[in-house]
Amino acid sequence: MRSKNIVIGAVAAAFIAAGTAADAKTFRYSTSGDILGLDPFINNEGPTNTMKSNLYEGLIHRAWDLSLHPALATDWEQTSPTTWRFNLRKDVKFHNGNDFTADDVLISLDRIRLPASNMTFVVSSIDRIEKIDDHTIDIVTQYPDPTLLLNLPNFWIMDKEWLEANDAFGLEEGAVVKTFANLNVNGTGPFMIEEWVPDTRTVLVPNPNWWGTPWHNLTRAVFTPIGNAATRVAALLSGEIDLMYPVPLQDVPRLESTAGVQALQGPELRTIFLGFDQHRDELLDMPGTGKNPFKDVRVRKAFYQAIDINAIKRVVMRNAATPTGLMIAPGINGFQPDMNDRFPHDPEAAKALLAEAGYPDGFPVTLDCPNDRYVNDEAICLAVVPMLKRVGIDVKLNAQTKSLHFQKIGRAEQWNTSFFMLGWTPGSYDAHNPLQQLMTLDGEGQGTWNCGRFTHPRMEELTDLIAGETDVQKRTAMIREAFQIHKDEVGHITLHQQALAWGIGSNVKEVKQRPHNDVDLRYVMMN
Amino acid sequence: MNIDTGHPPETAAAGLLARAADRLRRFFDSDIFHSFRTSPVTIAAFVVTMVCFVAAFFAPWLAPHNTNDVATLDLMNAFLPPVWMEGGTWDFPLGTDEQGRDVLSAIMFGMKVSLIVGFASVLFSVVLGVGLGLVSGYVGGRLDHFIMRVADVQLSFPAVLVALLLFGFAKTILPRAVQDDVALLVLIFAIGLSNWVQFARTVRGSTMVEKNKEYVQAARVIGRRPLAIMFQHVLPNVMGPVLVIATISLAIAILTEATLSFLGVGVPPTQPSLGTLIRFGNNFLFSGEWWMTIFPGVALVALALAVNLLGDWLRDALNPKLR
Amino acid sequence: MLAFIVRRLFQSILVMLAVGFIAFSLFNFVGDPVNNMVGIEATIEERERMAKALGLNDPFPIQFARFAGNALRGDFGQSYRLSVPVEEAIGERLPATLELVFVAAVLALAIGVPLGVYTGLHREGAVSRLLLTTSLIGISLPTFLIGILLILTFSVWLGWLPSFGRGVTVNIGWESNLVSWEGFRSIILPSVTLCLFQLTLLMRLVRAEMLEVLRTDYIKFARARGLTSRAVNFGHALKNTLVPVITITGLQIGSLIAFAIITETVFQWPGMGLLFLQAIQFVDIPVMAAYLCLVAFIFVVINLIVDLLYYVIDPRLRLDGGAARAH
């Protein structure tokens, strides 16, 4: 691709000219995988989205602590249950110098809604956007949407003139063409792309014309994917990079004890849980018996109580996890702190429940588990196996790489699983999302990852109501009711929210850790 | 038995015994045994190999813990260091891993899978490769072209993909209940299939050289059949490189097995092989729990070393030209 | 001779077709690319549209036929993961791998062959035994472990060499690590890691063949004729060990180019092995298909060169199989 190599230095120097060359602050950071592309509406993937949010902006910005702040919109108000008026920021320029206006928002809405877009879900409730004048718009939703603002940060705004001039409006399914917008960037964000050499490096420089006052003090940022965790740790220890994540949990003490390097830990939004097949009449592992023990809530509860989450937390996760009783993490809209307790670990009670349900000697079941997706995923599953064995359950562990795992437990193989591990971060930062995707079945777009096909009539009903309820108190009451049903029915075994662990070198003065496990360059300060 | 020999059965048995004893004596008098007896390195290699086999196949009786019985595992025992370090205990002489598994026992149980997969897959690729290589090199012509192009196709698929393919097929054609039983076979075939080409090509090259030599032409002149020439005359003269590659391939096959288990192909992670133990342990290299990877690693190195030394000896001892 | 080469290249097309066919039957079992492409939040409709656009719902013979048809027109499709044409993705990475393999192969040959001759000549020597033993330790440890130990020693502890990536490259028609010291520093650790297995194998092969050849009559005869031991050892003996050595060197170079996966992963070396591994992980079918066909072609060419070299070493070897028919 566009490799500049030795010339890079010269190019960088040109950009640095704004400041003095002496305080050139190049921030080099690394994680396991490269970004998938630069088109804001293709590839909905965490690290890729974070890279794009350095380059593009939405009407609203979600800060490192998840709070919402004005970005391309300066302020907004609700003028009717389905209408929101947004005042757009004036004097904002795209990287190429074009002015930002209401027309850019309109064309971005058209583009994000193209059939081949992967980001349509963030504007799913929007009916239309009306241009009042160049810097005022009305967003009209199809129904009263309590989560509209939560979704807007990932609705990135592109430049109309640029799209038209480069014939880059279209999106094709499966990225079957090398699209201009996937390789080039023209956003309003605080950083501009200098080069992207896939799997090698992505170089960014600050946008000198950005409307805001930067918190960061970078003059240049170089992102390098390093797939191997041990190599990544070594690169940090040898000073070749300034920040890397994720740090394998077992290496945190080693980083802490090394001079010039520290580990930064914090909670992540992802909830890890186990699910059961509650749909088939016969368990896959018990052919010929005509029985599916998981249809009995006592069996599900027995599994729950057989698992010693504190031992997993202490040993497998080295305390870098927060055991959870809910399917969502603190920080997600709708989280209920008083409902977050778990059923106690109690093998005796588990045995009793199994006996009561008619399985005093247990039964065989296969646990499907990824081995390269979540923090210590395979180790967690390995630890679960003996715990269940002690109450009589014969668990066979099937741990495999994520592509195969998700294919097996997902729709592709018709939910070919009886007992599985999955993790979920609500893309909308709202409780409705996991209710819709994980805990209900009926209706369009529902239950995409409800691999055990858990369902409950009242929860189906509640989930639809929660979607359109704008009264916060009523909505919260319904969310609580749904969570209570899910807990009573033991729809899933909630395990924990894993912790983030970043390794930071001595050149970094301060970095704000977002619960996304990604670096937003706005929040990096170098020495 | 030998009823028509005219001897009473007891005498026949005695004769058989005598003949066996004679053979044994001849074996002990032979050059092979002599070269074995006089080479301390070979004896040491033999002992190490035997120890590995005994430890592996008698693990259920010899190992301090049954690490394949998951009910005995306790997370509270995780990460204990070896006995001579602070915090170590005689219960777990070489320490424990992140699941609370005794490393020594895990090595013994894991060794069995590794030995079976390692030896069986190498044997499979040697038999397949040497057979096809001999035929290809000796017969030549279209058959040679065909076999070698099949080999080229095979070369394009690394063991990982072969295993995925075989396992995928096994999953679609076999009932769920027997899939676990064939997992080990799939591993052996996958690793064996991805290795036979180097034997075939090596043997083919050497055969092409050998078949022009006088002794082969002489055998042909006296009317020996091609198969007999190939296997009785040519084969012994091309086996040298085969033994070198085969003995070296053993360690590689054992490590390949660990790579495949990462894909969910093969033995379940609750019954780790030697290679899988090393793979798990790798994650703990920086964090100070070195015993989780170093001890299985040492076991593999010792086994590989011993087998290679035995292979060196065997090659020298069996080679007609070196006697 | 020319006819032989032309025929062989024609056969390579058949080989590539066979590889492509097997590859497409394999893709049923490598996982679901759609999930990686549309994100986990995508709706069922989005998934199905994507699967349809990619042609994933068709049976594999049809997928293969489509691939082969397009490939004949020079269109290998578009990488799912990188959104660039496959030939571009592979073309960018080929130089990185070829340079790495070149350095590793030179190291393996330049060290392995002389050591093999040495250990063959001094069969019982202490140095020979030490060399043979330590080299085995080198290959019994997983490549991963060796790579990390090298990184720990030379990057973290001593700070001499970079731990990952290609560092500074210079464009000499392709991006090269070999023309500047800065670039060469980056290639040292991965190529050493990569050459260890080759080196051990070559050393042991050369030694074994030397041991045999040195005892044959014609070497004894050469010695009796009073040729210098140097001429005997290298002129006669070594030459006769070459057939298996060349065979194995060819195969090993081929598999290094194609599947240096672990080394390239450990060192984040942006070459073909890394591309292939990521293609498997992401289920990037177009890259895997084109890649496997390219690998097939590489092996056909390498094995063709090996067969030609046989002829150079020993002109008695008839390449076209005429020898067999003569009897």
C-alpha cells in the first residue's frame, strides 16, 4: 500500500512544525489485532470503531468515563416525544478544509442506512432528519426512543462534497470492492490519518484545525498490531512501545515490579456468562433418552450454585474480575446495583437440586468454550469442569478458536450447543440491548445470540415495552422486573465482568482508561 | 502345531524353545547387540526411552495423582512451586499448574498421548512415504509424475488444515457418540499425511541414484521381480536419510499435536498432552511460574534426544555398508 | 529438457486446480466469516445478506467453480479482512517472507552443511557429540519458546535488537530489510529462530550420508590413489551426499515460504505466514484459496528445480522417465 518508510520522518517533521521540534511527542501503542478498515459504516468491531472515533466525530461524544458531551452538535432539546432539535457547531472543518453543515449529517444518515452498512443499528429508531437551516436539524424518531442519545456517538459524520467528489457514497456488500472511503479518511476528528499499512502500522497526526481544545499533547501516534501477547509484553519492557493492551493477567505483577513500566487496571463493560440449551426436547449429549435436563429450572440453578465464582476470580482471574449477578455491567444504562448479587456457591444445595429434579447421578454434557476471545476463557471453562464434576455432572470441554466457536453455538450451525460460554457488551450502552439479543426470542432482530433459546412470555412483552418507554421511572421498573424473571428462571449463569489491564511505559504521563479496552487518543498525555 | 513332523508335541515345543534360545544367543552375539553394549550413550538413550514409555503407559499406577480425573482437581492447589522452592510440597513434587494439576502426574499422563500420536504418525508417514517414493523413483515415467504431483498437492496443506478437513468430515459422517473415539486417529492421520512427502521425495531421489548402480542391474539380470528388487535391494540402501528425518520428525509431530488441540481438534484440554502442557505453560513464562512449561519441555527434549540417539545407533547398526 | 519443463508447468495447473478444489471443500469446516465481518451485533437479515453476497450459501463445488473461473481471468477476489484484492495482499507480504527465508536458508546451509561434514568426519569426537546434542535441544523446544527466549535475551535484557516487526525498510523495487544495517537488525532474530530446525536437519543428514559414502569403495579407492583428503572429502564424498540434502532443502525452503507461521507470529513479521494465520483466524476464504494455490505453485517450481539439480549432480539420472521404459 502507501508505504513511505524513511520519508516518514520528513513528513512527520512537517506536521510537527506547528509546535517546536524539541517537544515532539510520538506515542507508540499496540494491541493484538489490526483495524479492519477505515470506512465508518463498515465493520462494527470494537478496536476498529475506536480508531475511527479518533478520526471521525458524531453529534455527541462519549467521553472516556462514558459520559456524553456535545461534539458536532452544541446542544439539543426534545420538542416532542419523537422530535429532537440539534444545533450544530459552527466553524467546524473537515480534514480537507471543507465546512461542516447540516447537509453532511443528512448524507451520512443516507449512507449509514445503505443495505451493506454494518452500523445501521445505531440509527434504527430514526425515521428522518430534517434540515432547518445549515446549522440546525430535527431528528424525528419512529417511536419515542429513550436511548437515542446513547446511540448517536457512533453515528459518525462524513463530508458530503468529499463523498461526491470521490464517488465514495456507495457501499457494497462484503466490501467486495476496494472502496475509497475504506482506505481514506476525511473526518472532523482530532486526529488525521497519515498512513495505514495493514498489519504493520497506522500513523496518526493531530488535526491542527480541530474545533476543540485538546487534552492530549501528542504530535504523532503510531499504532502497531502485535498478535502475540508475550512479544507485546517484551516490546513494552524493551521500550519499543509506550502502551500495550491487553496485558495477560498473570504478567501484571511482573510489569508492576519492573522499573519504568506500570500496569493500569479497571473494569470492563463486557459480561461473561454461561448459557444452556433450554429449547431442544432432547439434550445433544443424551441421545435416545428423550430428556433435556436444562428445561428444569432446578437443574439450571444447581449448575449455577456448583460454580465457585470466587475461586475463579482469585485464581484464574488473579482478582482482575468482578463477579456479577446481572447480565449487564455497572455503567450500562439500566444497571441495578441492588440486584447484582449472585446465588451463593453451595455444592450440597446443587446436589440436592439435581436429585430433586431426577438426576441424582448427574448427566453428561459438553461445554463449548472459545480459547482466544475473552480473558482466560479456556482456563475459566477448565476450572468449571471439576466444580461440576463434584456435584455429579460429567462435563466434556470443547475449547476452540473463536471463529469455530461462534459458528458452532450460533445460528450458522443452528445453535449446535447444549452448554456454552459467551460474553456481551451492549453496543447501545443500554439494558434493552442484552434483553433483546440474549434473553428473548420472538420478533424481528431478536435473540441473535440467544444460543440456548431461553424465553419467557412476560420478558418478551417487557422487552418490547422497554424499547419505547421514555418515562425513566416506569422504564426502570420494567427493566427490574425483566431482570428478576431472568434471575428466578436462571436463564444464564452470570460469571463476571473481566478487568482491563494495560501496560504503560515511562514516557506516558497520564492516560484515561476507557471501559472499552481501547485507547482513545484524545486522552493520552506524554511526558 | 507341527503334527506332521513326526515328533511328539513335547519335543516340538522343546525344539521351538531351543531354536528361540539359539536365536536369542545369536542376537546377543551379534554385531547389533555388541554395538549396543559397547555404547554407553546408546544404553542411556535406551533407558530414557524406556522410562518415558513406562511412565506414560503405567501412569494410572505410578503417578502420584490421576490428573485425568477432573474431580480430584482443586483450584486452591493452583500455582504451587516445585518441592524444593518455598511453598512447595511433596504432594506435588514438580509443582502445580493454573488448574491445580500436579505437573509431574500431568507429564506422565500427557506423555502417553504424545507418544502414541508421535510414533504412530511418524510410522504412518514413513510407511506411506517410503513405499510411494520407492515406486515413484524406481518405476519412473507417468506414475512418478502422478505420485509427485499428488505430493505437491499434499505439500500445500499444512497439518492444521488437514486436521480441520479430516475432523470436519469425521463430524459429518460419524455419529456424535463415536467422534471422541476417532479424535486421536484423526490427529495421527492429519500429522502423518502432512509429513509423508518429505520421505517420499527423499527416497525417490535416492532410488533414482541407486537404480543405475551395478547391484540393481545385476539383480535385474538374474531375473528378480521389480518389487523384490525395490524392497530387498534398493530399500536398505536408501533408508539412511529416512531414519534421520523420522527421528527428528518425532519431536515435531508431538509439538504439532499441541497446535492442533488449539483448534479444538483432538484430545480435550481436560486431558492435556505433553505438547498442550507446554502450550498452556508458555503463558506463564514471564510471570515466574516457569515450572509449568520447563518440566514438560525438559521431558520432551529428553525423549527427542533419546530417540534420535537410538536412531543414530540403529542406522549404523543396520546399515549393510557400515558393517 | 525444455519439453520436460513445459510439461511440468502444465502439470502445475492441474496441481493448483486440485488444491483449489480441496481448499473449497475444506472451507466448510474453518468457521463462519460472516460473524467476523458484520460484527456480533448484526441482525439475522444482515448476516444472511452478507452470506449471500459472498456466495457462502452455495455448495462448495459451485464456490470452487466460481473461484476457478475468476482466477483464470486473473481475478482472485477481495480479502474479507483487509478489503483489498487478494493479489495485492499477498504481493505486499511476499518480499518480507522471501527475505526472511533467504537469510534463514543461507544460515542453515552455511552452518549446517559444514557442521555435518565435520561431525561426519570426526564421528567420535567430543565436539561432534556436543554439536549433535545441543542442536537437538534446539528443535525439541517449540519455535514459540525459542523465539520468546531470544526476544527476552536480545531485546529486553541486552537491548541490542528489535523485538518485533520489520523496522526500517528501504524500497529497492520492493520493501527490503537487507540493504541497511537498521533494517537488517530486525531480520536477525526471526531468521535465527527460523533456521534452527533446518540447520539441525541438514547437519544430521549430511553427517549420515557422509558416514556412508566415506566407507564406500570408490572413496577408499580415491584415497588409495593419493588424492588429498580435502579433495576426497568435498570433491567426492560431499557430492554424493547431495541428492537427499537437496531434496530436503527444497522441501524445507518451500514450507518456510508458505508456513513460517509461528516465527512470523512471534515476531509480528508481516509476511505470508502471518497473513495465512490471520486468514485462518478470520476465515478469510479468498485469501486462503488464492494462497494455497500459490503455495502449490511454489512447491511445483521448487521441486522442478530440485529435479533439475539431480540431473546436474548425476547426469545418469534421466528426468523424463525414459530410463524405466528402456528396460
